[in-house]
Amino acid sequence: MAVTNDMKRRERFLSVAGKRTNRILEDLRLLGNCANKSNYSYTTEEVEKMFRSIEDEVEHVKMLYRLNEGKKEFKW
């Protein structure tokens, strides 16, 4: 079976996206360590601002994927 460009691009996506996703998940776990009030001091406002920034970026990236799905046709 010949390896097509689409297959190469898919393999590259799975490799890169998998590594990046795992890195983000690990960083979120590490961020969770900062919730320990015995070691850190923070305000509710700071935490809300931090998570608002994270959530905004997640929504932005999701939008990029939706835009690349292509236009859908309306059907009854």
C-alpha cells in the first residue's frame, strides 16, 4: 500500500497533536498544585482571571477547528 500525502499529514497530526495535548494536560495538573493554600496565596479574582484566559483560548482554538470543517449545507 502506497503512503499518500494525506496519510503522512494524518500521522503527523496524530503525533504532534497528541504530544501537545499531553503537555497541556500535564501543565494543567501542575497548575492544580498551586491550589494548595498551605504553599500559595491567591485571590478569587486572580483564579477567575486565570481560568477565564484559559477558557478563552480553548474556545478560540475550538473555533479554528470548526472553521476548517468546511461549510455545511442546509437540509430539511
